[in-house]
Amino acid sequence: LSSPSGLTHESHRKDVEQVYLRCSEGSIEWMYPTGALIVNLRPNISPASYRHLTVCIKPFKDSAGANIYLEKTGELKLLVRDGERSPSRVYCFGYDQGGLFVEATPQQDISRKITGFQYELLSRGIAADLHTASAPCRPCSDTEVLLAVCTSDFVIRGSIQNVTNEAEEQESIIHVRVNKLYRQKSKVFQLTGESGNWRGQIKTLLECGVKPGDGDFLFTGRMHFGEARLGCAPRFKDFQRMYKEAKDKGLNPCEIGPD
């Protein structure tokens, strides 16, 4: 978390401050913005790997007081306009497309403004999975399911208890009861005290039309800005079939107990 303050530059409204971030994910919170910030993302990996990275930012819901640009060799491309209200909107670009330039907008009362956003650095492949524009709701093939089991941030067997649709954010929240937890990167799925069951929430696109239904599914997916995003989710009996077929042929990319 980086939290610069514009009040220290009150007499220098055109000052430009450099910020260097070494983490692969985090957040920027710029209090009382004046002048501008250049945000330099310098993860602790080999510079040769930078070109394989995608940068994603997600502005805070109440972020205000500055425009956010993508800057490369002095040219600015507007990413987020001050005052733009797009709940849950995520902006992504290739690391080699430029850096972030955050410029304060003229304000009568800067003390009321805070500009902020979360950021994540992702490999190109993972970013493409999360933000693919082509057929985002299509079923996964057997090969895609088996690979998702090996590479996803979470893998669970569970049932859909309820689905909440959020029209404004164009998303659906799947409320899941977990019957078996194979893996989770973050503690999204937790034991609930009142029922003694494991439960959690997974988000997906509203256009996919997910509805509550009977039976168990194998839910896989990625963590993105602290939220579980749905990847492949076959019915569990279908997963058992494809897993057994691949195992019999020696083609399983990894081992996981299907029962």
C-alpha cells in the first residue's frame, strides 16, 4: 500500500512525484491530490520477463480528484476519467504498453478528494483467461477442465445454494456450499459457525445466466482483486468421467482425487 499526499506539495501544484512499487499486487491511495504521480511498477523478477506481464487496475468505488493515464514516451492515453463511476470495472494493459501517470484535476476543495486503485500484475495467459472477450460463457472442453484442476487458484466440489444478480455491475454472485475443498489460494471458502458447512462466493458474468440447480459441480477459477472468479465448472459426474478416461490413458496433467 502506497499513500502519498498532495498537501505536502500545496505550493507546487505542477509537481510530479515518482512512486516505485515492487510487489506484484497492492494498492495506491493518493490523498488530497495535486500535481501528478508517475507510478513505476518494478516487480522482483527478471526484467526480461516484464514483456510477458499484464497490468490490471481497479479504481476504488469512491476514487476522485485525478485522471489516470497510460503513458509511454511522453504520450498519454486516458484510462480512467475523474468522476467516472463504473462499479467493478477493471482496466488492463500490457506492461510494455507504458506506465501509469496519475494527474490531479483542478479542485475547489482538495481536502475532500482521495484517488485510489488496486493493481495486479498477471502473466499474459492468466490475464487472457480472466478477461477474454470471446465466448466467455462457453463450456470448457475435457482438456481445459483437467488443466484447470492443475492450475486454478481454487478447486472445489460443491453445490449452488443461490445466485444473486447485480445488474449495475453486470455480474452474478454464486453462493456455493462446499462438499470437498481440493485447493484454495486465499480463504474465500470458510467454515461457517452456524451450520458447520464450508461456504463461499464465486463471481461470474451476468450474461452467462447462472441459475441455482441440483447436483454437485467441480468449481475452478482464479483469484482477482480478492474475489473468486469462475473458470471451468463441469458437473461433478462429468468431471469424474473425464478424469478416469484421462487417467486410464496416462494423460492426466496432474493427480487429484476425483471422489
